[in-house]
Amino acid sequence: MQNAKDSFYMALRTRLAALNPERTILLRGSVRPGILVEEAEAPFNQLPSDVFILRWHGLRVDQDLCAAMATAECEILYQTCGTQSFGGLDRGRSLSQMDAELIAILQPCFTAKLSYTATPPTPMLTQVFWDESAFTPIVVQRDLVSRSAKLLVHCYQEEGE
Amino acid sequence: MAATWFSAPAPVTRRVRAYFAPVNRVAAIPTLFDPTQQGSFPLDNPPAPWIDLGWIQDFSRKAASKSSSVLSGIPAAPLEQVRETLQAQVSLQFLSWTKLTMALATGAQHMNLLAAAGGVTAKADGAQAVAAVSVQPGSTATSIFLASADAADFTAGSIIALDADYAGQTGFVGSPISGAYVRQAITDADYIRRITFNVALVSQVTPTGLTLAQPLPAGAPVAGSKLQVVTGFVDREGGSFYQEWSALFVMLGSQGERIYFHYPRLQTTASAEESAIPLSSKNPDGQARVLLKAQFLALPVTDPLDGERVLCYRSFLPAANALV
């Protein structure tokens, strides 16, 4: 499933960079597209704002098929305080923009599976695919508004995985 | 170069996309889909003359063909099988209301409501229309040239119907898509524009003509074509005309495989019917989306390959590198 998780993240990251190059994060000394995998970074005291954070949850494997199908639940969290130039009064708009960006980068609902264990990554034989996302209600904490979207990411296990 | 492969489980897909293309009713020639040449077309851009009708819902196909056994011996045992009847039905729900989806979801002819002239007698399917204007030479499927005085009568955002004057002919009318069958001559010169599928939305009006937001299904206008403003569409419960179209349904699998269901000839069988789907399952009495329900009967074609009569072709294009 790791190849699928990597491929899913890289697909969303590439799509986000093309859709909104302005959404970036400075992380470990480098500027990157504003999306990261929580389990692949140092623990956060507080989640960063204005970026998408992928958090992986449950895993299920269907062994009855001719190729086992693995399904992992992914939660994509994001939050914003709005912009300083508007004194945070645009935090609702900022969150709506992130909603729209997330909906856009999740389409189409599939991407090629690659192995990122070596550079350059190696194309594999199958595709990673996912369901439509379910958005949670907005959570308000003082001047911070946040939301998450959950979806199931599926892949077929290939030989050697 | 050696290839690697994988064992592909059953295709995983979530929805079905529908494409329809006209049948030449006069010559009884359907539009055929060739998966070897057209199988990898972009779903948003089907090959001509297929018209994309978008994703559909509740797609169901039911084979009603019957076979029976020829029995022989004592006690009788099956010797062989024979196909007694050949029949198949298709049903679905369209997720949009357009000229074509409405027409396909009604069991009769489908008409355009031409903008009415002032002070005329009321009619249920559209009163006497404002006089049609002539299309000038050089027009294309998306750009209609008009005399400047005529262009001033149109506005951006209006819908137009473009076709020839009715001249007393009988039989199938509307070209290249037949929209009706005239049993005996009628007197309405606008009749063909009332039933034509050659409609489009005007995106811009210039002093020399109209720019259309979508290409006319019939392509560039032929000499003698005229156009009129359409205010909406109407169909009737009753009548003797059945829509007949070629149909193509596509399922796109998660691994890039494709399943095609190609019905060369589908005729509508059920009268106009809608289904209301509440936008919120928690509020079934709230706002609801109204979907067009369509039911079709498949008619046979003779496959020139071997002379067999068939109703449907199911094609499967496997995913790359999948074992078959």
C-alpha cells in the first residue's frame, strides 16, 4: 500500500502545484507545494494553516480477488485564519477556496502507481483509484476555521509489493 | 522488449456515460461504433457524429431473448438449442434536461417551441411563429451569417432552431436527424424547424450574424436554411412517431479498461416520465432533482460479418498489461 499512498500524495501535489502555485509551505528549509503527509514529517505541535495535510487511517485488504485489493482511508485536513491584509475576515472565503482546490485536485479519481523507493520513480502496472470525498462540517476555534475530507484509496497489490 | 503483466480482477467502475448518434431513418442506416478505431476516444470529446449526453444513472440492460430446446429420444433430452425470439431493453435516467435527452425520454416526437408572433391564436405546442430569417452563404456549424437587419432580431443567450422550410413533403422530415414522420401534408411552413434537432444556444450577436455556444448537430447549414428563435421544448403524450437512435454506453474501469455497450438501433418505448430525487436524504420533502427516465427497445441489425441478426455489441478493452 505504500506505493499507492506515495502515488496518491504525489498526484495531488502535482495537481495542486499546477492549479494554485501560490499555495506553498516552507518545510525543512525548502519551499514545496502546500500539501504534506503527516506521518512523513516531524510531529507538529499545531497543524500548519493554509496547506493540505494527509492523514492515513484504516486499512482493509480483499484477498479473494486474483490480485489482492488494498483499501486505505485517507483524511485530508486543512485550516485557515484568512489573510492578514483583511484582518482574518476572509477566513470563510479562504476555506471555500481550499474546498474548491481539494475538489479539483481529486479529479480524476485515479493516477498511475509508481514506486518511489528509487530515483527516478518506477512506473508500476496498475493504477491507484479512490472514491468521492466526504466533507466534514467546519470546526471554528476562535479565529481558526478548519475542515477535513475523508475518502477511500484503493489499489491492487502487485508482485513484489 | 519484454512486457510485464498483472492479473486484473473484475473492473471497478462507478458510473456510465451515454452517447447517442442519429439513425438515418429514410435509409434505415444506424451509426456504428468501431472499438478498434474509436475505442480510446476522450470521454469528453466523442468521435462525430456521437453526441455526449453525460453521465447517466440507473443504467439497466435486460436481454429478453428466449431460447428453447429441441428434444429428442425417449425419455426426451435436449438435442440442441434454438433462439426463438430476439429482444432486449435498456432503461436509464438522464441527469440533464437538453433537447436530445428530453427527446430520448419521451415515447413520441419532440418539438421546439418557436417564439410566437404577436396577436396569434394560442396553441398547446406553440402558436404561429415569428417569421424565419434566411441564413447567408459561408455559415458554419458555430457561426451563422445573417443580413444585418435580421441579426438585430437576435440576442445573446437565445436558442435558435435552424432547418429548411416545410414544403409539403411526407415521410421522415428533418435532416440529417429525422424528428418526425409526416403521414399527410400539413400547412405549417415552420414545421421542420418545430421538430428539428438542429438547435443551439447563441453566445454572441454581431452585425453580420450569430456565434453559437455549441456546434449545430447537422453541421454547416445547407442552402435555403432558415432560423427562428426557440423559447423551449414540448412533447406530447400520444402520437405515432418513435425516436430511433444509435446508442453507446461506456464504463471506464479503475485501471483504464473500458466496457462498451453499443446498440445500433434503440427506439423509445415508454411515454415521458420523470423521477424526483431529494437533494437531501434527511429531508425527503425538500428540494428534489427531477430526472428524465428513458426506456428503450433494441431493434436488430444484420452483422455483415456473418449475416447474424444482433441487438447489441458488448466490447471490452482490457487495461494495459492485464492478463486476458
